[in-house]
Amino acid sequence: MKKIQALFSVLTGICLAVVFAVTFGQVIQRYVFQLPMPWATDIIRIFFVYSVFFGMAVGVFKKAHLNIDVLVQVLPPRLKPWFDLLSNLVVCTFLSVVLRYSFSFMTANADQVTPYLLFPMSWVYMVIPLTVGFMVLFLVLDTVKLLGTMTGRGNGSSSAGR
């Protein structure tokens, strides 16, 4: 999973760099040269969507998403693993529902294309099941590791990022 996390981190950075570069180029082109770049909107939209989902996956892998930090801090140490388990189960349940409906969402939009590049929207939306699938896999593995730790058979902390 560390290699996937590193790959998603790099892809997030690349996507954000493309969004920045194309947006900057579009502004210069429009206001300095008075020439619009209509295709830039498609590129920005596609790469922004990809950066959001790759970045979201990285956040799940690092356990860096927001949680109820005040609640976590006041919990006794013996209850923190249970809270981590509950958190994993709630997020995994939500992401499983997203994963289930992402396939039908992707196929329902298979006939749509971007306005200028004519790029299939199903390819844009393909990032949803791809990243959410890895997030669910990570949460399942982390939950198994956490349960092993809670029963005394694990090797350490599964929630290092919290």
C-alpha cells in the first residue's frame, strides 16, 4: 500500500501542477493576448477532479482526514482503539456505498463527452471507483490490523496518523 500511496501522492501533485499551469496559461492568453483557450476549461475540470480523488485517497491512507479530535483527546487510552475501529467501519461503509454507485454513475455517463476536447466523461469518472476501491481495501486491511492489535496478536499501532 505504501507504493500505491506514493503513486497517488505523485499523481495528485501532477494533477495540481497541470491545473495551475493551464489556468495560468489561460489567464495570460486571455488577458494579455486577448485569445481564449476554450479547451483549457476541459483540462482544468478533468485534472481537478482527478486531483481531488487521488488526494482524498492519500488522506485516507495517511489517516489524515478530519475526525472529532476533541472527542479523541478526551477518550481514555483504552477506548481509542475502539473509536478507531468505529471510525474505520463508518468510513468504510460510506465508501462502499460510493463504490457501489460509482460504477453505475460511470456507465450512465458513458455517452457524454467534454465540450471542447470530446473526451468521454466516463473516463473522467473512472477515477471514482479506482480510488474509492483502494480506500476501501486500505480500510479493510487497517481494520484487520487494528483488530489484531486489540486482541493482542498485532504488532503495533495501525492509527499512527491520528
